[in-house]
Amino acid sequence: MEDILYLIHSSDKELNINEIKELKPSKIENADDQYPGVYFTLVTKKNIRKEPLYSYKNILIFSKKLLEQKNYHINFRDYNGWINEINTYFSWELDKAVQRINNNDNTIGNEVVFHDSISMEYLCLYIKSGSNKVLPYTIDNKDVPAPDMSKIPFYCVPYEDNYTGIDKLNRSSREFYIKMAKMCLIEQPEEKTTDEIIELIKINMNKYYKNRDLLNLNEIIKTI
């Protein structure tokens, strides 16, 4: 956490900061277009001047305290938020993600995807029509709330094959999907093909999105 400065949410939309109470995730029904989350860029002491941002029109700087929560994942490079074995880092792999982001020149830009709404109480600074050049090296985190440790992550979104951008990554391994299947309560995944696993996760995705406490998160934590 020491190398991390803050999180940035950027947008081309006109914003009235005083009226916005929270940033809401995209809908689970649209998971085939992008992961249903709230998107940020991770800014560190080393990437602050070079990390690509989605937009310069509105830059919202949020406290890094949010990263103490568990309900997010980090993609080394923008991938519509979808989970991929070589691109995605989970909350317990934060240090690994930061190290990789710091050590590489990533021209596409990283993304931190939160799985639930983010309160504007975590907003530290709003910059209108800014750029990397105006990003501050320090941010006051003292007045933001404590992180919400009750939030449960949701990783049962197997849509990486839908990516149509540049430099498409190879599909995650069968072993990875077996781990995901066990987490998402798919029975006997070793006896199923990867495509069968993906379809079964999709079928149950909406149900478990609303009932995350039923998922076997320990399965994926202990095996990744």
C-alpha cells in the first residue's frame, strides 16, 4: 500500500459532484459487454505521470483506503473489467499487482473494478479538465470513512472471450476455470469441458450475484 497514491475515476459526462451520492456499478444483465462494476485507475508513485487515463474531462480522486476492502479485482491492462488468468489480480494479490504495474510500461492502462457502489464520501479531490500533469503526489485520506469490510467480492463472470479490443489475451487455462467453477458451486467441474463450465456459470450468475454469501470463496483464494 505504501507505493499507492490513490484511485482515479474519470468520465466524459458532465458531473454535479454535490448531487452525486455514489458511483453505481453497471448492471449484471450487461455483463456480456463489461464486468458489472465501478471502474478506477490505480495511481502509484511510479506511474503517476505515465498511466493512461480514460478521460481528462472529469477526474475524481478517491482514497486508497478503498483497497482495504475485498470486493474488487485489478486488471493489469484494461480488459472491459473481465477476469483473465494472466491479467487479473485479486484483492489479496494487491502487492503483486502494484509491482507489475510499476515495473511495466503499459500503454493500455490498468483498471481497478469494484463490485458494488462506491460512496462519494471516499472522494478526496475533483479535477475538471485535467491531465496526468496536474495529478497531485499527496492526498488527504483522514476524513474519509473506514473501508467497508462487509462487502463480498463476486468473480463468477466468465466473459473474457467477448473481448474485441486490441491484443486479445489467450483464454484462461482449464485449471483456472475449474477453480472458478468450484467457487461458483458448479458440481464435478473436472468432468466437464471448459465451455460447459462457462455456460453453467453464466446460467447461475444472476442468482449468485445477489447471494454472494453462498459462494465458496475459500476455494479460489487457497488455490490461486
